[in-house]
Amino acid sequence: MLYNHMEDSMSRTLLPLSLFTALMGGTALAEVPRVAADIAPVHSLVARVMDGIGTPDLIVQPGGSPHEYSLRPSEAEALQEADLVFWVSPDLTPWLGDAIVTLATNASVTELLEAEGTIELEMREGALFEVHEHGEDEHEGADHEGEDHADHTEDEHEEHDDHAEEEAGHEGHDDHGAHDPHAWLSPLNAATWLNVIASQLSAADPENAGAYFANAATGRAELDKLTIDINDMLEPVRGGQFIVFHDAYQYFESAFEFIASGAISISDASDPSPARIAEIRARIAAEGIDCVLAEPQFNAGLVATVMDGTEAATGILDPLGSNLEPGLALYPQLMRNLASTLVECL
């Protein structure tokens, strides 16, 4: 009888224990949303917001090109089961839009490039980057220069003609909209997106809203420190000139006021034209460019061709963090790696 009484008492205390956990704010009974993110840097920001609550799924695996990617069964399943999907834009992953429509039929989808507060920069078309390309002062004064203005206009037409061959055979470029999609390389955009991600997760999972917003606040503080650290890293080499493999770093350049001199390719979805390569080589020779940067996924032979006969150093920039472990630590490490590569090369 005593044994039966003890057993009955224990059975009555087990149920209140689980109820007590739930009432005290535990997540044992909470249904954490299934979340999918397109690329590793976005996945890292989502993981930062979900830290301690859940783990997002990554669609484009490390080493894959966002522009051209074939879904594996596990990635297709992640989209099918997703309650929320975060992606940059169809300009970055033109194939993913159809996959989301087809597979993520029950998901709330957030296109981060269109999120309120996101800084958007226009695509740069030319091989060479000049500060005045983003300003209007010269355009305002040019009308007063008469013949000089006409000559400048003719030069612009000639430059566009030089790129005609490149653009004509470049379907990847046609996929791009007016804005550069590599917006995650701005820490200000990353901070904005942390709030957007927290808001969307909180709407889907109100029980954990406080934790999502607390994680986002921690992430923004980390980004503030990251920005200070990177500025400190770059300070000794400011004034150095560098060429990038493809024009993916404009947001990083703008955020840290460290502008590249040009890009070998307009996009990672195409090879550059001979005219574009000639422009880059001429600038390296004329201005003594310090550094020409490759990328891990793309044609190293093009970089060698551009550098042939020059004294420029070389390094590897990776805007996706392909060699890093996916997770909340990836984004800050990716940004620090970009800065340290520039410092070492310059």
C-alpha cells in the first residue's frame, strides 16, 4: 500500500512539472518556426536572431554560386517545410524565386533588399570606378563647358560601345535590376535586417518575441564593434589602390570609404570582354595599382592575365564566406576577412 501511494504521488507530480516549465516561460511546448535562408551571410544573421531558440536551414551551400545553383533534395525539403523564408532578391538568385513559389507554398517570404530601411546602391557598369560616378557636381557644371562637354559625351559613348560585346552575350547581367544585390556587405544593412528578421519571427512565434528582439539587439551591438574594428584595420592602408575580381564589394567600399579602382568582371555570372580586360590592365600600368583580388569560386586565370607584367600583389576576397562554418559567427568573420585580406594585399 505504501509503494502504491508513492507511485500515485509521483505520477501526480510529473504532469504539473511540465506545466510549470511552460508557465515559467520555457520553450519546451513552443512550436519554433522552420526557417530557410538563401546564402550563408543571411543565414548567419537569421541564426544570430534565433540563437538559443532554433536553427535556420541554409539553401545555397558553401562553395555554391548564388547565381546558378541546383537544389539538393534536402534543400528542396527545407523550402517545403519552411514557415519563413529570408532571401536577398531575385537579382542575386534568379532561380530561387520559382523554387520558393513552387515549394515554399505555406511560408512567409521576406525579400531583404526590398525591406524598409535597406540601403540600395545602383549597379556600376564600367570597368573603372571613379568617385565622380556617384556625384552630380560635375554634371551640373558640365553644361557651362561647351565643347569640353561634347567631348566628354563622345567619350562616354565610346566607353559604352566597348562594353556592347560583353553585355550582348551576358544573360547573367540581364538578370540584375537597377540595384546592386550584394547589400549584406554593409553593416548598416545587416543591422536593419536583424530587426526585420526579428519582427518576422516574432509575428510567427509570439512566445519567443522577447528573445528574438534581444538577440537582434545583441547582434546590432556586435555590428557596431565590428564597424569600429574594421575601420581601425583599414586605417594604415587607406589610399592604397586595388582591383576586385567582380563588382560585389560596393556596399563594403561605401561603408568604410575605401573605394576599389575597378572590377575585372561586371558579374560573377559572366567572363569579361577583351575591351574590359584592356581597360583594367591600362589602369594598373598607369596608376601602379597595388593589389588585384581574386575570388575562390572563379577563374584565377583571368586574374593572372590582368596582372601579367605588373608588380601588383594579389589576394582572395570572398563575399560569401565559402570557407567558413555556417552559423551566427560567420557574418562578422566574413567581414573581418575582407578587411584583413585588403590590409595584407596593400
